[in-house]
Amino acid sequence: MSNDTRLTVGYVAGVHGIHGLVRVQLHDPDSVAVRPGAQLLLVDESGSFDTHRVESVEPVPGKRGLFRVRLAGVDDRNQAETLVRRTVEVERDALPPLHDDEFYLADAVGLAVRRVRADGSHEDLGRVVGLSSNGAQDLFEVQWHDAGGQAHSWLLPVLPQFVRDVDDERVLVEVPLGFLPEALEEPEP
């Protein structure tokens, strides 16, 4: 997950060839965070990281958001393989500034998803656990637990008519009847 000074933009999905290229899957396929000259922090599961400068980036044909990336100092397949499954982070100050009504998708991961009810109260609909895209729009993967504790998930399009507000604690949504899993729908009055 991202911290205050860094933003997680993707992960190293694999290697490409024998000359040290890695395949990077971006959470936002249209992101420009991974570009020639950018400094990437490749973070392992313990939280340790190495910083690498991007030398070149090429999209993988037919795989939206997947890129072949050459990193300075990574010259062979063995070096590249040590980077697989690391998260890719960038320093926030290297990214374009946000407008008041904008947020980075990665910042929503881990946040509670709440719906405003007709009486003005908020209802918990789960927690954002991942990001994806259907090619036309970005999607939050929202996980919720039923009364028995079993985890389920549903997809929330990240569109203004559904996502009303995002802050440091929650994603506030307004979704039409029939949009949610049946167990989360409001009962008829």
C-alpha cells in the first residue's frame, strides 16, 4: 500500500528475454508514471526497496497496462528475476499535481466503501481491495463479508455518478437499485 510520500502504481509481473527487461503491470493502464528517466522504487514484501531509473518502456501488444521496461543496472535475466512480484512505487512529488476533485486510484485501496442511505446515514458496503479495468473504465474491487464471515467481492465502476467522494478514510458511493450483490441491497420500504 502507498505511504504519504510514495504511490504504488503497479507491480513487476515477470521478466522478458535474457537481457534484463521486466514486465510491469500498471494499476492504471493510462498512467505515465513509468516513463524513460523516471525513478521507480521496487518494494519487496518486507518493505525494503531498490531504486531504479527507467531507460525504456514499450507496451506489450494486446495486454493493456502491461509494459516491457528496461531498468538501469539490470542487465540480465537473473537480475530481473529478483525483482518479480515487487510493487512499483514512485515519489508523489514526481507526479502531476491533483485538482481538488481528483484522487489517485491506488490511494483508495484499503478504504471503506460507504453508501448514503435515504435517511442520510451511511451503510458499509465493504473495502476496496484492488483495482482493475474493463477497457472502458477503471473499477474498484470491493470485498465484503456476509453474516457467516465469508468474503465476497463486487466491482464498482470509478465513475462520477457512482463515486461521490474519496477522502483519507472512505469512498462514498451512490449506486442504483439492483447494482449491488443481493445481500447488500436495501430492502424495499
